[in-house]
Amino acid sequence: MLKYGGSVLLAVFILTGCAGTVHRDNNALKSNFAADSVSEVEVQMTDEAQKLQTDNTQFSTNDLLGYIERKLDGQNLLKNNAPYRLQVTVTRFRIRSAFSAVMWGIMAGTDSVEGKVRVLDRDGKQVHSFDVSASYGLGGLAGGQDGMRMNWLYGKFAELTIAELTGKTEFTNVKTDRKDAVKSKSTTEAKSTSKHLFTIPDDSNFAPLENADAIPYVNQHAKDSYALYLTRQKPRAYVIADSGAWAYRVGKDALTNALVACESRTQSTCYPYAIDDHVVWQTDDVARNAIRRKVLAEIAAGQNAGRAVQSTETVVQKAQQTEK
């Protein structure tokens, strides 16, 4: 059992630590643009990004350019007579020190690079534009070395850029801010149709459902994964903790399973942020705890009809024992 548990934890860290997304300017989930080649690639930085270079000396626009050009050339996409050229503007990046990456791994945050990619025709007119984000959070002696971290970041950024350029971006790599684009069912669906074992709390009005950037405490990968959460079938639940831990699950036991997954990564208590299409997060500690206790009590009551109701924490504890 320990062997399998270790494998699960390793998979969790890999999924949490390494990610990449594409965000199109028109917020579309599908792109109508595809190029078969480009004539040249330019990589530059914004003024704000240049200010970050002092504290992030490992990052190099020349190295990123080299990765993109090699991947393009490897797929026969770099041609002198091509009708398009690629302009990449790095907008933000953050690279952990070698010591922090090796010693603390993802606890020291993630390495990341973000940029705006523009596809221009021969006249310099923009024909397609999108944002690319890549992050890497692994550490230790194997995963925390500068070479491995930077190679992964450059490679992932180049991979996503070329996939979007050629119209081959995977759906799971697309980030969108549009509520209607990511939801599989109408927002008018009544709460009573949910198959949760509890009554979904009222919307807290903390933030619009689709606004992943509003989610407190969590890192960029968690926010990127929230867009994927919004595409999942209901019932579903997304939970967070003030330590930065997070998780989402789908199915009848989505909330309890998400709490178990989240609390296995932190010493803090996890709370519901969103349930189905409803943001229920409360900024007030008392209100947040009240919601957690209420829904867990209802779950316990539903699981123990005709018997004494368990405490609000017993549901999560039993689920944790089952996981083990």
C-alpha cells in the first residue's frame, strides 16, 4: 500500500508542479487559425519584464529563441519564403534560486515564464495573437537543477507556441475567461438538479465564476486548472486552503473527495471555493467555517439516514481512511 501511495503522491506533485496553458485574445476554446510555416522568430521583453532580469539571471531570451527555432525547424515549419513571422514578447518570468529549488522544491513556488505571441503577415499585420504560460515546480537533486528547470520551461513554452501556431493546441491546455465557453451546461440549471448530498450554499458574490485570477492563496497552476474544472461534468467541487493547497473532484462525493485530496497536501483546513456553478467562498473565517460544517453535516446525515449523525469532520476522516 505504501508503494502505491508513494506513486500517487509522486503523480500529484508532477501534475501540480509542471503545467502550461494557452490563452487566446478572443477567449475562444477553438482556434480558427493555422499556419504551415513561419519565416522568422523574434523574442523580446517588455520593460517590466526586463526589470525582473536582475533577480532571475538564469532566464535568457536567446535560449528561449533557440528552443522555438529548433522545434520549428525540427517540424519543417521554418522556411524563408513563409507568409508569416512570429513575434514573442516575454511579459513576466520568475526563476527560483538553485538552492531553493533543490532544497524546497515546490514549497518555494514555481519557475514560470509568460509571454504574448503574435503571428504577423508580410505587411506586419497581426493575424493571430495568444498568451503562453509555462510553469515548473519540481525540485530535489534530480528535478531542481538549473539545466533541467530551464530546459523544461523553454521546451514547454516552445511546444505550446508551435501547437497554437499550427492549430493543434490540446483542449486541456486552453485557458479561457469566458463563462459560457467553459461550462458544459446552461447557467440557468437549477440548484435542485445537482446530485450532491447537500444543498449548495448561496453564491457569495466573492467573484464571477469564470474569474480564476480572483482565487486567493493558490499558484498559477491551480488557477489554470480551475478553467479545466469548469469544463467538468457536475456534480463538482473546487476547494482551497490558506496554505496554497487546492484540489477539485467530480461525482456524487466531489466535495468530500476534494477536501481529502486538498488536506493530504497541507496542515491547514481546506474550504469550498466553488461548487458546480456557484462561487461559495467567504472571506470571513466564521462564515467560511460555518459553510464547511453545514455541508459536511448534511452529507453525514444523508449517509446515515435512520442512524445518529456523525460529526462534521467524521465524513472527511472516513474518506481519508478509505484513501489509505
